[in-house]
Amino acid sequence: MPYDACLAELTSIVGERYVVTDPADTGAFLLDHRARYRGEALAVVKPATTDEVSRVVKACGKAGVAIVPQGGNTGLCGGATPLGPRPSIVLRLDRMNRIRAVSPAEETITVEAGCILADIQSAAARDGLLFPLSLGAEGSCQIGGNIATNAGGIAVLRYGNMRQLVLGLEVVLADGTVLDGLRRLRKDNAGYDLKQLFVGAEGTLGIVTAASLKLFPAIRSRSIAMMQVAGVEDALTLFARARTTFGERISSFEIIGASYMDFVLKYVTGTAMPFAQPAPWYLLLEVGDSRPEAPLAADMEGFLGDAFEAGLVSDAVIGASLAQEEALWKLRHGVTGEFKLAGKTMSHDTSVPVAEQPAFVARVEAAVLAAYPDANVMMVGHIGDGNIHVVVLFPHERFATADAFEAASDAIDVIIDDIAMELGGSITAEHGVGYTYRRRLARTKNPDELMLMRKIKQMLDPDGMMNPGKIFLPAESPAP
């Protein structure tokens, strides 16, 4: 085989046990999280140190082998699946899972890219601190992948996306150079902020091997309420009122449409409707304070009482225990693989300006149903930051072939994207571009921005070996 010498060199770098080539062992790493794409790779390689990553990159570069970095493989756009046009390896950083340092005085934590998100949260908590990134896959996703996709999650409203949580990065570039930028500074204005090039770049510019991250005071008191509302306009009015009442203590302000709620109650085990009657929309509000004695329960009761008097809420419930709070959150976050059981789904990660959400919701639902009257249009998302997820569900038997499904999916993408762009939005808020959204990005991105992105890619990865086939369509990618 033409790549035997490369595999032998990789084995000499990381050890025979950590160059996996048997199809029985590599299969799980070649399939994306949604089981939509299956790729091919010469091997799955698992280095243990930044130096090993650097040497692996150099060896692959010498052999003309591309590299597809992969974290917990929980992404939703095929960004970590080896689907590029060239022979490649999958680079897993599971063994690089050390927490290098925690500094309570600085409120920082320095971790390696293979650390599981939940483990970072736990390490911070042991020192009475909080790492606020939180999302459904936090028990298996890795921080390197979170950084590569600029992960969002449920606490963006208060703490920002992953981009706002990164102080410094250690990155291996396409030529094997180790860019050591693991600074823990809150203020650093010495030239370009290079770390931001790699946050959200999906492994196409370099491989994040470690990161210095912001921590915050732990939340010692909180209150969670779910409300029933008539429409998205009322939800935004409540959001404004909540900001007046709670200020920066709002951690999450989530919205759930009726059809999505019906789906969760039907397919997600352990869920129950907390209200006597259904409603068109549901809001989930979480507020937290670092002071254990903060009067959040009384503030929440007052907020809801005022909302009832104003006719903005038809019913509401406050979580009275940890179990009840978790049950409310499960209605928002409980869906994992259930969509596959229910039918054929097309999921979207659109964002629009917060004030444009009522128009977005109304126009998308009307346009999709006009084109596909048998569709079940479900909506759920982070209304506090303008990120509404549209999920379009069809029965399993709706499409006779995979091509028919893809054609309908493309048509629905165009419908949703056009509305989002007209409202000043984006086709992806927190999932990234990966493989799935490449055509949508090329169609909707400002051409000047897209050109600059290609130039940055060409400069940092002139041979196109870093996660090829992602973000850019093939004609736009740098030539090998």
C-alpha cells in the first residue's frame, strides 16, 4: 500500500496500540453523530501529547495525508467525519485529557483538548467555581471540539459563546509548528488576537491541543420557572420584563413550541406535562446568583405575578426541588436520538436579531407548510439570544429514496435561509458549517467575507491537509 510508510511512522510516534486500522474498531469514528455520513480513513490515530500531535502532523504532511480532528464526535454537521477528497486519518485527542491547572485567584482553568466538558465543569466546581458552557452532549463532547465549533449551549445569554470563554490556546499548525498562546490574561492588546482564528474554524486551520479558559463564581442559589404564553411577541415582552427584574442573573431564556413539546412528551421517556392544558408556546427561565441567600424564589414569584396580571402568561410553574428543576429542563433538552425513531428530520440552527424572532417564526412556518403541507414544523431554541432551531419532521415512508429526501431538505434549507437572511440573520448560530452547511454558506455569505476566509485558509493551510472538504465547497478549497 502506498501509505504503509506513513502508518509505520505514525506507529513509531504514538505506539502500535494507538494507530487503529481494523474496520471493526474504526467504524464508530467514521460515522457522524446523526448517522447521515460515513467516511473513510487510513487509520484512527490517538496521540498523548502536543509533541506527538506535532510529529503526526509533520508525518502526514510529508506523505500527503489529510488530517480530520475529532473530539467526542457529537457534532451535528458532519464536521468531524473524514469526507474530504484526499486520503486522511482521524485524529482523536482522547488521551490528551489532563487538567493542567486551576487558578481560583485568576478564575481560570487550563485544560487539554481531549477533556470531557462535564469533567471541566466538575474540576471547576471542586474549587467553588463555575465553567458555564453547558449543552446536551456535555457528558461526552470534548473541549477541543467545543472550541473548534464555537459551541453555544444554554448559558450564552449570561456568559457568551465558547469564543468569549477562551483566554488562550495552544495550537498545532498545518506544518507541525506548535503555536503556544496559553496566556491567562484578561487584557492583552498586543497585536492581532490570533486565538480567535481557531475558535469556530472546525479544525480547518490547525489543531487545538490545549486551552486556558475563564471561570466564574459558582451559582449558589437559583430559580427555574416554566410559563405558557400565546405567542413569540409575548415571549419577548416577558424577556424585557425579566431583564428589568433579574438583570445579569438570567442564565437561560428558552422557548419551546407546542409541536416540539408534543414530540418530547410522546417520545422522550421520563417526561410529563407540568400543566393542565396545552399552550401554543412555553418559556423556560433560569436565574442564578453566586450568593446563597439571594431572594430569587421571591423575585420569581413577583415576576410571574406581574406577568399574570398583564395577561402575558396563562399558567406557570416554579421548580420547587432539584428533581422538579431537572424535569423542566428535560422538556427542553431531553431529545437525543428520538428524532430518528419518529421519522425523517431536517434540523436547522438559524439565528436572527432578537427582535425579529416573531417574524421569523411566523414566516418560516407558513412558507414550509405551503411547500410541504404534510410536514410537522417544530421550533425550539434560545429566544434570549435569537437562536431558534427549526426541526421539520416527516414520516419515515414519506420519501421513496435518499435523493428525494435530500432534494426536499435542500428546498427547505433555501426557504429558511432566505427568510433568515432577509431578517439580518445567519444560517448557523452554534452548530458550525462542517460538511452539511457548505452549500448554504456559499449561497448566503457575503462574497467579500467568504473570499477573506479562503485567503486565511490558503495562508495557514496551503496544501489543504487540515480537515479538507469542510466549510468550503470543493471549488473554493485550496488546491492540494
